[in-house]
Amino acid sequence: MLVVRIEKWPHGQPQGAQLMAFATIANLGTGGRELGSYIVRLFKPGVEGFTRSIEQMIKHPQRSDTWRKGQIDAFPRLALGPWDLLFRALVATVHKRNPVVPINFQFGEPPASPVDDDVP
């Protein structure tokens, strides 16, 4: 399982960090070696903040804890990495909230020539 935390660091300092939201991306165990399927859950605090511990929400998620839920199927885990998985998790859960952002492609094989990772 991957856990993604979004924290606010006042003035860029980790002291006093505030958890704003977090997500889990869990392997469903239904894929094979090359392709994986995952369940995605996005959590954000309510008006009173998070009322249960992160560990409790991950181990025993309740409907009230989960802000958005989605699924990723046929993810090429040997060809792509965790940032690609996170991208697909966001597409599966919040893309409809952001219709201005065009995503006009189908998930499939990665590009034939990789992008230069050294470019800032």
C-alpha cells in the first residue's frame, strides 16, 4: 500500500506541520506480475478535523472517513512508477472536479521514447 500525505508546513518548517489530507493506493491482488489493479481512497478532515487516527482509517475505513474512492485497472507496474500511479489515482478520483484540465488520451503502453528525467 502506498500512503500519500499532504501537509502544510508553516513558513516551510516541519515543526508544527498540519496534515491537510492523505490518500491510500492499495493493491487489490487481482493483477499479475506486469499489470496491477488498485483501490484508491482520498481522505480529508471534516469541520472538526480528523476524528480517528490515520492507522484506524487505513485499517478500517468508514464511509465518513473517505472523501473520494476510485479504482485503477491494468496499471503497467513494471514500466511505470509511483508518480504515474499517483497521477492515475487522481484521475480516477478527482478529474471530474477539474473539467478544464484536458486529459485526451487513453491509458496504455508508456511512450516509446522516455522523457529526459534530468530536465527541471
